[in-house]
Amino acid sequence: MEPRTRVDEPIWLRSLIGWHIVFWVLVAMTLAVSFTADLSPGRRIVYTSATVVLAAAYQFVGMPAILSRRPLPSYAYRLVMIGCLMVLVALYPPSVFLMFIASAQIWLLSEQVREGAAISLLLVICVGSAQLWSAGWGWDAFWSILPWMAVSLVVSLLFGIWIERVITQSEQRAELIEELQSARDELAEAHHSAGVMAERERMAREIHDTLAQGMTSIVMLAQTAAVELQRGGTEGAAARLAAIEDTARENLAEARALVAAFTPVALSGATLTEVLRRQAERFAAETGVDVQVSLDLPDEEVAALPQGQQVVLLRSAQEALANVRKHAGATQVQITLGLSDDGVWIEIRDDGSGFTPGATEAGFGLAAMRGRVEESGGSVQVESAPGRGTRVQVLIPAEDV
């Protein structure tokens, strides 16, 4: 993983190694000059001492001040630097080449343009005065030095403004990178949370459409078997117990498939038509309700439907039958699977007690059915009224078929 850029460590600080190298090279050149220039022994000692003081001030005050941006060390170092440059230029005027690195350091340590401009002006005046002192304080020397002082000041100001903009842009870029990384982390967390919620909803629907409905069947069969045993009907009770065993085995297989995230067990070895007919037969045997399955499209076209759409159609039929079992009190149910210009559809119609859709659709069963169908791009229509039965139609658009 790449290290993150921090706002308190601007990108421009990475380029300081270059400024350090330039400074120490110029200091080395200055020391070499102290031994090669035509200076008296006394002046050579002062010249060398000023160079050493400048180097020590930079090492122990200037460099930490650049990194910490603390005002007191920053001002102290710049004043010491200007004083050392005055001594060096006064003793040996060609040392003015140190102005290059001095101007850069002034701006690196300045928090505002006004501050940098004022100290740059002070540097030019002090170094110019040192040159004038070395030349003997004459007017001819003054007029010869003045243009150089003006040019040096202008160059220093332009150079400083450029450095200030680079630093500002670098800090802004660092802040932008930080914000983008923070937004990326928040977006990743939001995507993760959304994925977790979607998976939980999917698992809830799968459990409701398989295990919960199977358990409901087992409970109802067990209750019926208990009643028949009380009446002495052992054959009927035995048939109910066999149906309980079959349902429990299927529920166990569904649970294993659910854990493994496989296709529903019922569709793994049969077509959707066959599974619907088996579901209808079992439902009729368990409840005594007459359930009919009809097709408005050839069997081979049903088998050619994408697996995901077959799962949606099957789960919708199972949910509708579960609602008939729990609420409708119907005597007849008609399941129809068809294909139209709008897409493939399945309709479950019963003659039960019906309900007011607005008052009941908030239940988990219909909400789960609607969520599953809408995820596949389809739609659910529910038509019902008290005493007039219920019609549920699930449609998957033609472009998805």
C-alpha cells in the first residue's frame, strides 16, 4: 500500500534535499575561497569563522525552522545569515554568489509574501552596503552597485513569488489528495455496507422462501397428523408423517444449497414446469386445495429461460402459495406461466377471502417477492379485494428474457 500524503508534510518538502545539497556545495566553495583568495591572515580567520557560523546556523537552526515553520527560529536564522553574508562580501566581494541560496532560504522560511519581500530588501541593502564598504564608500562605487542591487532585488522578488506559489500549490494538492483519499475510504465503506445489507436481504428472502415455508408445511402436517391420531386414523397419520419427512429432507437440502450459494435444489435436476407441478401436487396434498398449473408457452422455451429468471419465477410462485396457505382460505388455485411481448410472466390466482392490498402488502412475504423481482428488472402486480380472491402476476421484461 502506498504511503498517504499528510497535510502537515507538504509535497514541496520532498525537494528540500536539493536545496540542502546546493547550500553545502556553496559553503564548501566559500571555504575553498578562504584559502585561495588574497586575504590577510586576520581577514582569512574572520572569513573562515563567518563561513563556519553560517554553516552551523543552517544545520542547527535553519533546517529545523524550515521543517517546523516556527517563527522565532526562522527570524533568528535569517538575521544570522544576512550578518554572515555581510562579513563575507565585505571581506571578499565575489562571495556575493551566496546571495542565490540566501534568497531561496528567505522565501522558504517566509509565511507571507510581504514578509519575504521585506527580508529580501534587507538582504540586498545589507549585502550592497558591505560591497560599498569594501569599495571605499565612494559615490562612483554607489552608482555602480545600485543597478546590481536593484536587479538582485527584482530577481529575488520574482524568485520568491514563484517559490511561494509552488509551496501553496503543493499544500493545496496535498489537501486535495487527503480529501480524495478520505472520500475514497468513505465510498468504499459505503459500498461495503450496502453490499452487506444487500446480502442480508438476499439471505432473508432465501430463508423466507425456502426454510420458513418448509417449516410452516411441517407444522401444519404435524398438527393434521396429531388430529388424525386422536381420531384413530393411523393410515392418514402415517401419510402425514411421510410428507413431513419428505418436506424436512427437502428443507435440509435447501439449507445446504443456501449455505453453498447454489441454485435451488428443486431446479438442479428438473425443469421449471416440472417443479411447479410438483409444488402444486404437494400443496394440494397438504392443504386439500385444488391447484392447477397451465402453460401458455412450450416446455422447451421454459427450459431455455436463464437460470436466474427461473429462480425468480419459482420463488414468486412459492411465496404466493405460502400466502394462500396462511391467509386465503381458498379452495382453488390457478398457476399460469406464459410469454408475451412484454416478457415472461407467471400468474397465481386463488378464490380465497382476498384482502385490501394497501393494508397487507407491507408484510415481509410480498415485500421480499417484490424486492427479488425488481432486482431482476421485473415488476409485481397484486389485485385483490375482500371476498373476491387474489391475483398475483410477476413480469420479467422482454429485453431481459
